[in-house]
Amino acid sequence: MSAIQKASDGSALEKKLLRVLFVEDSLADAFLLERALSRGGFRVVSERVDTAEQMKRALDERDWDLILCDHSMPQFSSPAALKILQEKKLDLPFIIVSGHIEEEMAVSTMDSGAHDYIMKDRLARLVPAVERELREAQVRRARAKSEEELRRAHEELELRVEQRTAALREANQMLRDVLDERKRLEAELLEIAENERRRIGFDLHDDLGQKLTGMLLLTRALEQRLSKEGHKEADEVKRVCELIEQSVSHTHNLAHHFSSIDATGGDLVEVMSGLAATVEKMFSIPCECTIKGEVPLLPENTSAQFYKIAQEAVSNAIKHGKATCVWISVTASAQKLVVTIRNDGIPFSPPANPKARMGLRTMNYRANTVGATFEIKPNQKNGTIVTCVLPIKTAAKANRNGSNGGGSLNCEAIEKRAAEVERVLA
């Protein structure tokens, strides 16, 4: 279609501006080419050059829409002109217009980057060829613009990813620092609790127990003397002796209850069976311990923490739940180790303020330190069930490393995710 159109009122629209650089040594030929373009509907602004230096200067000084180049000139040629255009990385339609050019040479120049060639005695092809190449150049520029925008968007995305990656690394490190600090605080809390339990146990055994024993000896001596002298108060003193003897026995049991934790070893079956026997002796209620499966040998601290959890659960069941029977079970499979403490007392009800139940928090901390999960819930309408689940791989890993059972927290899933983030970022 011609670059000049007719409007609906019959007036001629303005011709399309076309900036043409003629690489041509013949002024007459350049004039003929410009006239052909003007007749084709273009308003031509042109300049003619016939040397490499002139062409370079013209390309530097202004923008061009089209280059029409003669093939052979005394000081220049179309291949040399095409090379200059390519060196300047300009995407302009480059059309060879020559009076004589061999077909093989024309094809070779086209392969090098020329867009078309036209014989000077066939200028009727000039305008259609120019219009076609202008359209294709416009398409190429639009494509190049899109690719450039895409490249910039990609670079911006990469920059944002790098920034986000740095932020994730920083957040990940902060998370790990928080988890490490929480582990340290939990371990410190448990150590404080254990020291306090030991202190209470020693005070019961060495102070209160000794004083009660002394009272018992004095009271028995008084009861014997009153009996020999035939005083009727001898029977009352005897009953006092019995009460003091019971208090001494209970004090010794409490002292053993507080301090026996330190004597536990790595054999979980042994420590749980010992706990069941201690419960029956101290509280005079049935406490059954059942073992299912092959229980692996655990690190000493892991067994100790399970023992303390079970001990706390049993104590709560008897003191707060008014239980009359307790069942302790240890079940081992290929995937996990499950310790369950069940009682027939008052069903557990979650406290309104969880922070007020220090015992529950301590049991949860103990489970976390060895990589186990902790759960306490009502046993339907009768009693309470406390459950600790330890993955076998966690126990095996701790055993291989000879660790003290230091494991994950409730934030184990977060730690796993943080490790995955680090692998992705790496």
C-alpha cells in the first residue's frame, strides 16, 4: 500500500517522512531514487555519501530509516558499507540498488545481512521493497524492545531474588539463633529443676528424716518406760510412735523419690519397671508396667527424661487425679518408641492458663530435649493418658553419637524448613 492515502473528504494525507541515506557515487542515480520514493508517497529527507568516513559520520550525526547502497563505487562497496552498519549495531533496512551485480554476489551480500537488492533499471520494485523492509524493521525493533524489557525484568527479578535470598539467610540465621537460645534456656530450666529436686531430697533424708528418726527413738524410749511403770498413757505414746514411724518411712520414700532419678541408666525397661515398683511401695496402689516389642538401648539422658516424665505423670495422677490404679506401657516398633502412662482418676482438663501448670511445661520440655513429642488428654470419661513418642531414628542417632539426648524442640519442623531453605539458597 502506498504511504500516501486519501481521506474521506478527498484531501491528501500528509506523506510519511522517510530519512534515507544514499550510499551512492552518482548524484543523478541518487536523484532518481529519491524521486521514485517521493512518487511512491514518501516525504524524503536524504543525504548522499560515497566513502566509509562519510558514511560513519552520517550514521553518527543523525538517525536514518533506510539505507540504499550502490554495489560498486570507486572508493566504496556495498559489502564494506554493510560491515560498517553492522559494526555500529544499527538495525536499518539495507537495500542494494545497483546497475550491475552478479546474482552470486547479490546472494552472498544478502547472506551477510543485506535485506534486498534491486536493479536500477527496475525501480518499480523499489517502493514495495522499501515499505516491506520498513514494516519488518518496525517488527524487529518491537521485538528487540520486548526482549530488552524482558531482559530488564529478568535482571530485576534476579536482583529481587538475591535480595530475598539474603533476607532469607538472615532470617534463617536469626531463627536458628532463637532456637539455640531456646534450647539453652530449656536445658538450664531443667537443670535448675533437677538441682532443686536433689536439694529437697537431701534435705528430706539428711535433715527431716534424721530429726524424725530421733523423735521416734525418744518416743519409743518413753513408751517403754511408761509401760514398765504401768502408766495408762503408754498406749497413746505407742500410737504416737507408730505415726512417727510412718512419717519416717514416708519421708525416706519421698527422699528416694526425689533423688532416685540420678540413679537411672540407659535401660528404659529397667527404669520403668523400677518406677512401677516404687509407686506401689510409696502410694500403696497398683501400678502395672508392660513392655511390647524390642526396646532399643537409649542414651542415659533419654531414659532419664522418660523416667522423669512418667514419674511426674504418676505423681499428678495420684495427687490431683485421685487415681487408684496406674498403667505404664513401653511399645517399640521399627519406626518409633511410645511410652504411655494411663490412670483411672479424674479426667484431665486443660488449664485456663497453661503457664500456670509448671509440671506440664516441664514434661513438655523434657520430651523436646530428647526429640520426642508429648501429649496429655482425657481417657474418655475415666482417667488421663500421657503419651511420649520418640522416632527410632532419633534414638539411634543419639545412641551412635553418644549424645546426652539433646534433640529438637517443638520447632523441629521449623528447623527442618530452615535447613531446606539453606540447601536451596546454596
